[in-house]
Amino acid sequence: METIQNPKSAIENRAVRELLLGNQAIARGAWEAGVTFVAGYPGTPSTEIIETLAKRYPDTDPRWSTNEKVAFEEGIGAAIGGLRTLVTMKHVGLNVAADAFMVFPYAGTNGGFVFISADDPGMHSSQNEQDNRYFGQMGKVPILEPSDAQECRDFVKAAFDLSEKFNTPVMLRTTTRLAHHKGLVEVGPRQEVSRREFIPDPRRFSVPIYRKALRPQVEERLEALREYAETCPFNFIEHADGKVGVVTSSIAYQYVKEVLPETAVLRLGMTYPLPAKLLRDFCARYETVYVIEEGEPFIEDFMLSQGIANIKGKDLFGVIGEYSPGRLREALGLGSIPQPFTEEIVLLPRPPMLCVGCGHRTVFAALRQLKVTVAGDIGCYTMGALPPFEAEHTTFCMGASIGTAVGLEKAGHKKVVAIIGDSTFIHSGIPPLIDAVYNSSSLTLIILDNSTTGMTGAQPHAATGQNVSGQEAPKLNLVSLCKAAGVENVTVVDTWQRKEITKTIRKAVNHKGPAVVIAQGPCVQLPEMKYRDIPPYTVIEELCTQCDACFKVWCPAIKRTNLNFPVIAGNECTSCTVCAQVCPTEAIVLAEGK
Amino acid sequence: MNKVYSLMFAGVGGQGSLLIAELTSIAAAHAGYDIKQTEVHGVSQRGGSVETHVRFGQKVHSPIVTPGEAAAVIALEKLEALRFAHFVNPETGIVLVNEYEIIPGSVSGAADVYPHESIEYLREKGLNVSALPASQMAHDLGDGRMANVIMIGALSTQLPIPEASWQKALRTRLPSRYLKGNILAFATGQQALQKEPMGG
């Protein structure tokens, strides 16, 4: 995040421009809008928003919450209490928060309330490709969709004004490409917004019986928003000439500008409610209108419902995966795109893998050996399903491992293991663990406790003893928690003690009644692990009998020499000791010096 | 005319391809260009393919580079050069390759099928490929990790970005304790490509 002293901008007397990620621009916009409460749970591609706020704009009071529902509810409280509030999550996070989200619009807000839904077309880091614009529609709240980093900043600011003007939560929908691209962003100062007075009103904020009375207000608000959409600054038309027009939104607008630079465009920055008249009038001017939107035919179906028939959309451009200029070019018949070189040569893939020295490796090696049925969860450890381990058999959503394991057990799988990370366990593993005990399950739960939220790039959580700003925080005790849920058999084990891990899991699996194994060892990507001053391990060839035992721990840092000896890549080795533990001749030792 | 320069940076997680893409973006922005940058990487922290797209010009819309349009593909590893070479403009673009091999650790038997001949192969396909032993050069300078900065030194000879903007980017983005070495690495890369005859 660098401030650019741009000579051109000085000439044009423009504001300071910063090279920002879409997510950093959102953080900046929220700060400028005077936000004083932020909550969320890490999830790609939304994580950098709160990370940036914590690092650069702590006066927005950011926090990592236990899960997205908790974050949303905290946000509701803060907003009706009078604060400008931002809540962030990835698309599937809104599924978790949906219970809170669906009722909030009835009450309306007080301080501005904006939430980010970071969708993931292309499923770069997600288990599905859901298009959350339908969620916004179901909740009957306005949806803003920026098209670049500058608009990420601008739209967040505008969203707060919109929220307060129409007394409604506002969804800002981004996508992976928006969230994770960088552009030059003009920035401004922070607007200080004082807390609005909270007037307790049971007719708005409590007593379900009054909800019936609030119901018509939701429709009245939506009608006002429909009217606003027709002239709002988020929607605009460029180049009115020609026989062909384009209706587009979000990042796809940029691809349209690349591929059809001279074509008439109606860019929709507000995609719910949609402007019926604007769309009808625009489409009436052209023979054909392309509707170019990533994801589902959200705009297209609305246009069809309005009787607009001269459109071409999903039949041409498709619903699956990310769009790109090349994809549009091909779909429009404007030329073919070069393909990767694969003729006469092997384009070897680099599939994802658990890091060298990752503490999950020993657990998956043990599970593979024990031949148990394993219900997995969301985190780096989904890679336990891949070779060489192939020791994880289901993955669905956050916290699903435990419930799935209970069901698998009922379906006749006798030795069932649920496997979940520490952050995911706290996020949504606790109710199913209570349920497993209550309904007499005999499952084994392995908590992979690496003291962080690993997959999203190491964020603290309630059991790490740190808050979002790196300050000391109360530390949740996972052992006591599991015991309180009714699990008597709880064992903590060092995840890099290979034999101990296998023995403990075997015992837990054979135990009658539920058992929890907490496999403890910090994530190797945490600074305290990455920058340890410990030398790597090395092989003494004179002692090596080439028995290959070390190769069977599947560590990617162990390579083979031309003479068939193992050799450990010193720059990759994390000194986890696992290969040294299996060597029968003690030929693997700490390298001297460093 | 609004000429946009598209660049594709490719490497293996941990090699620093994202960092040199950022340095290039900062340099281009300092030189007064509009810029867009985006990266695509898998779920693994290390060992996966990392691709970063950078586009700069008077006005840039898409952050994504389209195959066939790149002014340069900058590959920090030979297999990654092969994976992303089709992004280069086959008539006017250049593929800059660090002659360095990283065998995929997560594929069993990868060493047996690794395409050692990727540079020759791409030249046979008619692409303009310049190969540098950047990792070895960086090692000789005292730190093998600086191979990435040697590569943008070489890249800088091919782009309309002034030297002062590159130097500014290095000074803005790199920690001061690594600055001296990296300025030397950058200059080494510049000289290496100027010496190298162009074309394949």
C-alpha cells in the first residue's frame, strides 16, 4: 500500500492517489465514511478489509468475531445503537449470517449499516459459486456493485449515506477479481460522524407481534429505492450510438470497455432494486443488447420479466466461472485466444499441498494408516483428501465435520473421525459437538489446533490469546470447552510426535463414547515459526542405509540424489523432526550452524 | 492512442513474483501511468503456481491480461515459463525466463517428466525468449532470493518506464536492510539483458 507521488496528478491538481487492493480501498472508504464499528470473520476474498482496518485505521474499531452471524448481530446492535457500522464476510459467510440478516431490514437501522458480501466466481478458494445478489433481493436491501478499486472506496462511502437515507442495511457485493486487484485510488480525509441517539422502540426492535406492522414498510422502502435506482449516480450510460448496446455490472464492465470500447453501455452500479424504466428505455434504442454479468442471470431475468426481449446474455457468455476479456472476445466471435502450450511437452501441474513441516501431515498419515472414515471441514486440511494422504472423505461447509460424522456413524460406519481446525471449531463446531454427546455418538473429534486461522493467512481467534490488533485477549480453553460439552475423553498431543499422534488417535477411535484429540502445534506460516533461528535437518549419507523410511513421511523437502540417497532441502526444512523420528539408523540430524 | 502494456509475472509460491509485479506497478504509477494489477494463486501458501497480471497505460480497464497480448512474460522458473508463455504477444512480446527449475513437490514422479527443455521448445514455437541464470547470478551476489529483482532489472530495459521510477519503486517498497543488495541486483539484470542478443 504505497502512496504514489504522481507527477501527472500534481499537474492536474488531483487528490493523493494510492495503489490499493479492492479490499484496501473498501477499508479506506469505510474509514473516510466515519465508521466506528467493524466486525467480520476471515474468508477469502474478504479478509484484507479487516486486516487493513486493524493495521491502518484502528479508529474504526475492527474485530474478528466468532463467526459471521455473531459479527452481523454485533453490527446490528452497533448500528441501531447509533454507530456507522461495517460487517464483512465471504459469500458463504452470509449463509451463516442469514438468520440475522433476514430480519434486520424489517426494523431498519439507525447509524449506517453496510455489509460486504465477497463472492467468488471461479471458486478460487471456496466450496461453491453462489451469487449473493439473490440474497440481497430476498432480504429486500439495496445492492451496490463497484467495478474497480476506486469505486470500492467511493461506493462504500456512498453506501453509508444510502443506508441512513433509506433507513436500511446496504449490501456491497464484490468478487474475487475486484477484491484482489490493485488500482490507483483517489483518497480523502475521514469524515467524523457522531453517534446517533438510540431510541428504544419495542415496535421496531423487539416483540415479533409488531413485525406484521413493519412488513408494509419494507415494501414502501423498496418502492422508494426503485424510484431512486432510475436516477442514482451508480448507474450510467456511455456512448449512445450504434445498433448494439451492452448492459453490464461489477468487474465485467471493465472487460466490456476492453473488448467493445466504442459500444453503448448501461453500467449498473446498483443491481437491486433494478431500474425498470432505465433498462426499457436503453434497450429500446438498440437492435440487440448484450447483458454481460458474471454469475447468475440476475439482471437478465429481471429484464425478461419486464418484457425486454432483444437481449442476449447467459446463452452466449455462460454462468460458470470467472469472466475475462478473452472469454467475452471468444463469446462475441471477435477472435480466438491462444491456448497453453501442451503439444509434445508435459505441462506438469503444481497442485496445492500442505506446507513442508505442517502439523496436519502427521495426523493425516496416521488416519491413512488407521483406515477410518474421516469427515473433514473447511480449512487447509481439506488437502488431506488429496494424494499422498487421501485420508479425508467428506467436506461440505464450516463446522460440518462433526454432524456429518454423526450421520455416517448412524449409517453404519463404525470408526468415524471428524477433523476440524481450531478456528473452524470455534466458528461452528461447538453446537454439533454438544449434539454428538447428547445423542450418544461415539465419534472421535480431532481438533487441528495450529493457533491461528491458517487458510486465510493467519488471523487470530478466541483461542489464540490475541485480538485483531495483536493485543493480548482472553484465551478460550478448548479442553475445558470440550469437557463442558460432556466429552470425558479429551487428550492433547504434540502434533509433530508421530508415534504419539497415531497411538492417541487409535485409542480415541477404539474408545466407547465420544473422544476428542487436540493435535497441537503452531502453523508454520506464523511469524514465530517462520523466523525461528533453528538449523534445518540434514542426512549423513555414511549412516543412511537407503531404507526409504524417511520418504514415507511424504515431506516435499526430502528429495532424492542421483545415488539414491535422501537429501533435505535446507531452505524448505522447518525442523519439524518427523523424518528424524522415523530414521532407524539416526542418519538424519540437525545441520551444524546455519 | 491509449497503448496499454500487459505483463505476466509467473513463478512458484515463495519466489517473490508478486513482489516484483508490485515493484513494476509502483514504478509505472510513479511514471504517471494508470495501472491495474491482479494475482491468481491457489490455496497453498508455498509451492503452487503464482501468476500476477500487471497492465499499465494512459487508461487501463481490465486488470486481467488476455493470452496473446503481453509485452512480456516474466517467469522465475522454467516450468512456469512454459505454463504462461501463451500470454505473450507472439509478434512483439518477449518471454524472460530465469533458468531455474523447481520440481513440483506434490506430484509423485515429477522429476522424471519435468520439461527441462522448455526454453528451447518455446523458441521452436517462434517466441522471442531471453533466458538468464538469475538465480545463479543472485547467488553470486550473495543472496539467491534476489533472482526476482534481477529479472525486473532485465525487464526494465524493455519498458517505457524511466530509470528514476524504478529506483523510486525499489526504495519505496523494499526494506532498507535489503535495499543495497537489490539495487545491485536490479543493475545486474539490466546489464545482463543488454548484453544478451535479442531474439531466439
